[in-house]
Amino acid sequence: MKSSKTWFITGASQGIGLELAKQALEKGHNVIATTRNIARLKTALQTSNGELLAVDMDITNETSVAMAVRNGIDQFGKIDYMVNNAGYGLLGGIEESSRGEVQANFDINVFGLLNVIRAALPHMRENRSGHIINLSSVFGLIAGAGWGIYCATKFAVEGLSEALEQEVSPFGIKVTIIEPGYFRTNFLESGSLIIPVNPIEAYGEIAEIKRKHQSEIPGTQPGDPAKAAAVILETVALDNPPLRLLLGSDAVNYALYKTDLLKAGIESNKNISISTDYAVAEK
């Protein structure tokens, strides 16, 4: 008896999403691959077999998302793994980033992810099974100059995912947050990384960060996207998958640095922190 699973992957035409779609298909699973460029997706996957359903979906449009989910269920009967991979970076100072640029980043990275989750959950609750995998970033744990808005979107993904896991676990649904570091994808290339159109000259340090991410870092990232996809496939097969999973040595180092900062800050201010409680009445 065939034991294939069905994957629903957003942003499947590039990066980790593309690698995950490839490997899932190679293992004989069904893949509902959503993208804004079906032709590029099919070319990249080099397949047109019946286990692939390529869907043109606007992640910011609830109707479009609901239709994609419904088409996938109609085609394969179920969705086992929902992978929210679609997203892009906004690299620029907070003051440099216009309201429209910020809103657009949140529309994709946060509200789009929520659209997909809300569309899939009724099906998963009915089946009392499923696994939601949300692609966050180590920048969902730690922020840096120039990445404030992007980090804010990923901090939001971390918070809502943590709450979601508690809400849906009674239905047998699992949630995992994937937190990659720098992976050798096209994330730093045009289309996946947006620079504010109105830079401010005073922010020279941020200008240098932009330059490095556009001209020096691409092609030198330590993370292998094929290995990341393989780990995700292995993780969903676990009986008790982790809520959070860092990917990449750099991600581990960033996260450890952040936890050290948190611990040091909590300890150094502990007396001040607890001093704001009501005084305990003496008996």
C-alpha cells in the first residue's frame, strides 16, 4: 500500500521551498506547490507527473489561498504537511522604510502566512492530524541594524507559531518553527530582498550592511538548502518533532549569543524587576 503524504508548500519555486518540493517528489509524496510563476516552478522541478499540483496563488488574497487549498484537497484528498515558506527580506533602516514598504513585508511574511494557516486548519482539525511548518529565521530570535522590519515580521511568526502549537495540539496537529541562518539561496538577490527606495545618507553603517549583503555575502553563505530540505523531511517523520529547529552553525551561534544576553540582562536587573510587585503582607 502506498504510504505517500501530501505537502502544501508556499514559495515553492526557489530556495528551501524548491529543494523541499524536489525531495518530497523524489520520495513519492504528493506536492501542492504554490508560486507566482508556475512556468519557472515546472522548469525547476523538471517534472509534470501526477504527484505535482502547481498552483498560481496570491498569498495576500484569502480567496486565492482558500481556492488553492481546496484544489489541493480535491486533487489528493488531504494535506498532511503545510509549509509556509513564502517570504522576502526588507533591508534598510527603520526610518528609511516607508509605511507601504513595511506593510508589504508584513502582508507576505505574516498576514499571508496567517491566510494559509486559517485555510488549512479546518481540514486538519477534521482529520485530527497534520503538521504546520513555518519558515521563520534566526532573525526571529535576534535583531540587527538594517533588519528591523524583517526581524519584526519573523518575531511575529515566532510568537503566533508558539501560541498556535498550544491551540492545535489537542487536535493532533503539530507545529514546527524552522529558524535558518544564512543559506546559499537567491534570498539576497533581486525580488527576495528589497531595499527602501528612499535611503537616508546619515545611516552610513546601514548603507555598508546593504552593500555587503548585495555584493559580498551572496554565494558565501554557509547553509546548504538541499540539506535543510532533507532535515525538514526527517523532522516531520518524528513522533515528537521540536517546536523550534535552528538550521545552520551560524543560526546556533546567533541564538546562543541572544540567550546569553537575555540571561545576563535578567540577572543584572533581577532586583529591580521583582521590586515592582505588591508588597507581601506580613502575618
